[in-house]
Amino acid sequence: MTESPGRFLVTGANGSLGRGLIGHLHGAGAKVRALVRSERAATTLRALAPAPEIAIVDWSDAAGLAHATEGCDAAVHLVGVLKETPAQRYADAHEGTANALAAAAKQSRMHRIVYLSIVGAGVDAKNACLASKARAEAILLAPPLATTVLRLPMVLGGDDPASWALRARSKASVVPLVRGGASLEQPIDVRDVLAAIAGALERPELAGRVLDVAGPESLPRRELIRRAAALRGNTPRFVPIPLFVVRAFAALAERISATPPLTTPMLGVLEHDDRVDPRPACEALGLALTPLDETLRRVVAGDELA
């Protein structure tokens, strides 16, 4: 961070990445104001050492959001959902929170924002989640805001579902995989994500940029699991599941459950091929990527982000 790190607002701060970012920013000497929607989420953050300043505000509370942004030099917007449900729509979680943050930032004159999006986001994307994230990007990139968008693939190495799932699969003897694990993953170490966010906060000249911040390797999901399993001395057997079968399951689950375990748009994001050149983002952010095998060793060992 810079010599005078300042105060940063972190939205969605109670998630794994948010908690890690709070510690990272505190370690760099910055002050953090964590924005959450409930007392339950706030309780999670009060257990951190040091605990951040906490603002409990609903996204519908325009005055409360404006007050939360006051005195902050920038905001890191982490709010987003992969699975849409009747109670949690993409439009509300992505465009809705982006519009609310943009209005609050303009009112308080806090124009600097770093927004975390998804690799593959695009306004013309057929996938509802990826299209929604792109619309949120556009909202936050509009002047007078000075926003940097960081598009991420799978993030590994923290206390998060992707790391849990990979750790469990690395132990298994039989691993069912959609299309036999053919989809391309380009996972990035969570520590690199935190460094990328800090790099974006340090560089106001990156306002208006959309950067694909991905890991050093793009590889099929089955190879990712195979490499993680090899660190345990395990050689799993992969069982291919046809994509149409999983799509049919997701469609049925959406019709019969208010909280389906899998939805069609969620499946589309999970099966999206991530294959981007990370070098432009690394050069812009001053980022050196962690080798994938080092990240996998942390995941297999069960290390959690401190």
C-alpha cells in the first residue's frame, strides 16, 4: 500500500474473501469500514483481530449507504451471487447493489471503487449471471466514478466452497465430473487476489480499466483435481456425467425448489472455459502470480486464510 493507506469501505465483508481483505488492508496500515446487512454478519467480523469498523446497512437504505461511504477514500465492492433464487435475484445482488453504491459514492464524493467481477462477464453473454455482472460493471464504470474492475476465475487457498470442494475431491477414489472435467479452469491464489485489490487501490490511473486477473495456468478441471490428488499420493478415477443430464437436473431443481442446489445459470458459469492472458493485469497491478502447485499444496494441506 501507499505511505498513507487511508480508509477503505469493504462491501460483502463477512465472506471469506472479505475477511481476508480486511486483514490484508489492516496489515498494510489502512483503516477498514466493513459494510454488512445484518447483526449476524457483523458478529463474524467482530471476532477478527483487529476488528474493523462496522456499518450495518441494508442496500435499500440510501441515506445509510451514503453515510457509510463518508470519510472513505475508496470502496471495494465484493457483493455478488453465483446461484440465483427467488429471494436472491441477480438483478438485485449485482445491478441493484451497484446502483446503490454508485448513488452513495456520488453523494459523498467517494468516487474510487474496485469491483470484483467474473471472468467471462459480458453484456451480450447468454448466461444470466455473466450478463448481470457485466451490467453491474457498466454501472460502476460510468463517470464520475473512478472504478477499476477485476474479473476473477476460481479463487483457491481460502476458507471458501471452491477450496473445500477441491480438497474433498483430492481425497476421493471416485470423482464424478460433468463432461469428464473437460471445462477449463484458471484458478488464482487468494493471496494474489488480495494483492491485486491492493494494487488497484494504489493505482488511481487504472480507473476505467477492466482487468482479467487469473492464475498462471489454464487446465481442464480433471487435471486440476488430478494434480491436487497427486500431492496426497492419490489417483482418483473420473466418472463422466453428460452435460444434458446435469442441465436436466438443474432445470428440474429450479422448478420444484425455492433453494435448488444447482441452477442452469450457475451450471453455465461453472462450465465456462477460463482461458485468458493474465500478463496485462499483472503488469498493470504489479502482481507476481503464485505457481499453481504452491496454491494446491496449501489447499490440500487444509490451510485457511489467516
